[in-house]
Amino acid sequence: MDILRFITAGSVDDGKSTLIGRLLYDSKSIMVDQIDAIKSHGKNKLNGTLDLSLITDGLRAEREQGITIDVAYKYFSTPKRKFIIADAPGHIQYTRNMVTGASNANLAIILIDARNGVEEQTMRHTLIASLIGIPHIVVAINKMDLVGYSQDVFNNIVIDYTAATKSLNLKEVKYIPLSALLGDNIVDRSTNMPWYESDPLLHYLETVKIQNDINYTDARMPVQYVIRPQTEKLHDYRGYAGKIMSGGYKRGDAVTVLPSGLESKIKAIESGGVEVAEAYALQSVVLHLEDDIDVSRGDVIVKSENKPIVSQDLEVMMCWMDTKPLLPGNKYFLQSNSKVVRSMVKEIEYKLNVNTLEKQFASEEIRLNDVFKATIKTSSPIAFDSYKKLRSSGSAILIDETSNVTVAACMIQ
Amino acid sequence: MNYQLDYLDQLESEAIYIMREVAGQFERPALLFSGGKDSITLVRLAEKAFRPGKFPFPLVHIDTGHNFQEALDFRDSLVKKLDEKLVVRHVADTIKEKKLTEPVGKFASRNALQTYTLLDVIEEFKFDALIGGARRDEEKARAKERIFSVRDEFGQWDPKRQRPELWNIYNGKIQKGENVRAFPISNWTELDVWNYIRREKMELPSIYFAHERECIEYQGQLIATSPFIKREAGDKILKKKVRYRTVGDMTCTAAVESEATAIDDIVNEIIATNISERGETRIDDKVSEAAMEDRKKNGYF
Ligand SMILES: Nc1nc2c(ncn2[C@@H]2O[C@H](COP(=O)(O)OP(=O)(O)O)[C@@H](O)[C@H]2O)c(=O)[nH]1
């Protein structure tokens, strides 16, 4: 059993909440007391039938406004997989929420209302999914019941979507016709759409191959914490604790510590307090080096034969997440894994129109939800890879030095 | 070679990563230890994150005075085995010092008063981060909480001012007086916790397993008789075979009827159940639909 993390995206009323509710309901992840709570909720929209969309309805602050404003996480599992849904809805703050939810996702479900076809919002969601590098995309064409379960409607949307997103080079797109409300093609193949002969949604989610989403080639381990018991018995114990973000390590591997460039060899690897001969991506481990060199939190241990870039100048795609606009020349903390350095946003190359995918070179102010390309200078060198190659070592956030708020998501080019 | 990590290994590794981020980013962290299965799981994860070193934080227990004796005994023996520091602060002392009003009623719960003791202990030790065992599957308000959740000086949580949390990058920067609540097992469900306990062969307080207990049946829930609840003439007192799904205060935690005497039986019961953990066992959440959200905003964990 493994874990699939996914996000759902759609315009308001495309049926996102209903779809999530349906998945949870049909996988029996909703308990009777939670159903009672939904039933007792005054705003049940559908007379008599259970309004599944209320399952994902969140905090009271949001309920009072009648909209969902933040990312909520939902869980369900089947015998094959554990699923983590980042439900990232919202109106004005949509880009920010979706970027947040998407950052850890293996898969995005992009909802389209069959009656409306591909809309501006669909493009925006797809662009963000591709920018964040979500490896798998499901285009869920919903409300098929309202278009007579028509194969033509479905086919035309597939053609439109394919054409509109051609320039994004999406890796893997799966199209599924659904009725979230009535349950068509959710768990079982719909008898209303015999022309669709492929997987229903849940089956696809259970079986889509995600092993290859992890990079086992480029070994990167950011040091989070140095374990030094300094007791009599463990006087010389010095272990570098961290999570292997990609690649793997074996005892005896020649390694380099970055950004210092100091070299050594792996003396031992511990995982869960047990010594192991090798360890690989996603494991939290403790590494021991042959030589007594200076290693501290924020350093990255890599294999000497395969090094990332070390530099103070970064080219990044960014999404601005703060209500305060970006002021060029302002200083921010840049955090990448466990490394924090001071930095400055130098030049803004262009802003991306997230609806049309066009680049805008006019120098407008960068505001909340803007996606743009810029250059950043850091106060000292950092080690990184391009985001396209390695999500884990090409990502960073900017933090406002005065408010401490996370103001931007950065994808290093 | 099959590199793929099992889902429990992935959850474990993520939790260890979060704990190490807390240790790396904060000067005075602490681990909030309630004696329940979730905080016992946190302790196991801390061992995996920091051994053979010492934990870079003490365990802190806010004792409401309404605890199950079994849970307290378990706490003390665990701490002894671990050889780590435990700080205990009593809600009863806070009530005396601050002249707080004890809640009244049949199941008068000190749950809300815990917040005062918690804020005092944060102040006393100048804690800047508190690790807690909350899970997002527990309840709607938790489902939206960050893994690093910033609280102001009053311990308050503002759902509208949450920082975006991207990738595995946790922003722990705070102003003086603020603190961060960190939740390493956010992404675990109740069943994940039990599966992990089973896999790790962890010990738990005996009340998690089926045992005979004298209970009051109250609005369909079973509440253990104890000096902390008011008995009334009409009370239906029963002897039942029960276990606890969560271990909180004796005043506000209900037992469930069960025959499960081993972990395997419990896992099977959890898989078969159709009532959520909170719905079945917490008396205090039913009061209002937004009960938890209100408490969190006021500094509750
Ligand atoms: N007929 C039909 N209605 C649907 C379907 N999915 C959702 N709806 C309805 O569309 C409306 C908006 O759905 P909701 O899930 O709240 O949309 P959201 O804003 O994307 O979360 C609700 O009235 C739903 O009942 C569907 O497949 N068929």
C-alpha cells in the first residue's frame, strides 16, 4: 500500500465539493455521526437527498460567508492506497490556495462542467498544475447527466482541452466523463455511458503509477539537525539527521557537503536507530561521515559524482502569495529545505497571464496571486537543482523579514 | 531492488522530518504529552528522530486532575524508561492561583480551563514551539490547520491568517511572544495510528483494551463512574465490557463497548466502525457544531 496525494480544481459550482463528498461517501470514509451533522445543517441545498458537498464545507468563518477560503485536507483509503486530498477552493485567493495544495500533489483532478466546456478557469488550473509539475492530470468532465450522457460532448471537450494546453507539454492526461452527483463512473463504470470503456475515477486513482514520480538518481540530503549526545559512551558520535529527498546513499559513497564543498565518505547510515547498508529517497536517516568536517543545519550532503548547482543568483518562476505587493529591491528570507538565507528580488522579467498563458513584459506591480519570472540574489551561495529536474531541491519560499509571513512560492529554473 | 516505501514508512518519515524541523528551527520546543495513543506515538517518533541523542525538548503534561489513573501510571513508567524530562502542571493550581471558576454540571469538564495552564507553562518556560499529536482527520477545523501553526501571545489561532505551507518547507519564523504548534502526525488517520502501534509493537495504557467498568449510560454514551461526575438519582449504572478510543478527561471521554483485548481486535473494530472517533467518544464536541473551532481560536491546542 502506498500514498497518493491529489488536489481537485474547478470553477465555482463545477461540482468539486460534490465529487470529494462522493469519493469519501462511496469509499465509506464518512461516518454516520458526520452524516447526521450534514443532515442537521440548515443549508441543505437539495431537498431530501444528502448534499455531499457539505462534507467538505469547512470553518465557520467560511460558512458564514458561504465560501471556502482555505486548503482543507481530507483522507480516505481503499485496500490499495491511502489518499490525501488537498481541497483547495476559493475565489479571489484561488491561485495561492491551489499552489499550496498542489505543491505536494502527485495528481490533479481538473473539473469541467460538461455544459460549459473548457473555460478560462480551466486554463488557469492547468497552468498552475503544470507550473508546479504535478505529474498526473485527470480531466474530470462532470455533470454528464445534464448533457444526456453524450459522447459527442465529451469528445469535443477532450479535443478542445488537448488543443488549448498543447504548449504546456503535459505529461499524462486522463479524461473521465462523470456525474459526481449521481455517481456515474466514480466507483463503477457507468451504465449510462457504455461508450466510455476505460477506468472509472476511483479505479484510476487506485492504479495510476506513481513510483516513477520519485527521483532515485540524484542523491540529495539536506541536513536538518546534528545529533551529538556527548555522553561518555557516545563521546565521538556525530550524526547528520535529515530526510533523503532524492536518490540514495550507500556505505562508502564519496560525498560532498554543500555549499562548503568539503568532501568525505559515508561511514555509516542509520534508519530508525538501526544501522543499514543503504538508504534511499523519502527515508529519514542519520548519516555519519569518515572525516571530522564542519557540517551544520542547512547544508546538503550529495554524492561527489553528481552535484547540484551552487550559486547566489537564481532565476525563478514565482507565485506571489501576500496581500502586500512585491516591492523590487526589498529583502526577504529565502528558505529552501532547511536552508535559510537573506535574499533580494532583483528583476522581474515578465508576468504570466494565467488565463491565456501569455507573457506580459510591461512592468506592473506584482500582487497577490501573480505568477511571474524574476531573478533573485542571495546573501550567500545555496545549493539547488532546477525545479523541473528535482522538485525537492528546486523549490523555495520567500519570507517577509518584518511580518514573517510566507509571501512567495519559488520554482528555480 | 524495490525502493518503494510502504505508506506507514512514508508517514513515519514525514513525521520524523517535521520533528527535526522543530528541533532545528526553535530554541525552546516542547512536546505536549497527554498520555493518549497519539502522544505516545509522537514519543516513539521522537525516539526515531533523535536517538541515540536525548530529545531536544521536554515532555509537558497539562494535568486536569480528571485523568484516568491508568494513563498517569503509564506516563510515569514511560518517562522513566525513556529517561527524558517531564514537566507536569496542574489545572487545579491554575484554578486556585487565578481564581478561575470551575465549570458546573453533570459532566463538568476542565477541558476549557486547560488553556490557561497551557499558556502559563508556555510563559514559564518561554516555549517557542509545542509539538502536538492532533490529526487532520479528527475534525473539520483541524482539517485546515497547517503543520506549523502560528499562535499569537494569547495562544490564539486565526484561520484567516494562516501562512501558505508549500512543499516540505516549514516556515517557523515568529515574533517574540508568539509560538508555533507543530503537528507531525497531521496526515495520519485514526486507523494509521493503530496500524503503526501494531507494527511498532508499542505499549499502551490498559484502558485502550476491553475491560470491565462501571459506567453511566447517558444519551447513548457510556461514561465511567468517577468522583468527578455528579451522580443523580435517575442515573442508569451498568457494568460493561468497554475500551477507550481516545483517552482524555474522565468527565468528557466516553467508552465504547468492546471485546477487543489485543491490537489486532482493535484494528478490526476500527475498520468496521461507522462512527468517527470524536463523535463516539467526545462529549464536549457535540455542544455546538463549531465547538472545536471556537476552542482553538482561544488557544486550545
Ligand atoms: N446534475 C448534476 N449536478 C451536479 C453534479 N455535480 C455537482 N452538481 C451540482 O452542482 C452544484 C455545485 O456543486 P458543488 O459541489 O457545490 O460545486 P463546487 O463549487 O465546485 O464545490 C450543486 O448544486 C451540485 O448538486 C453532477 O454531476 N450532476
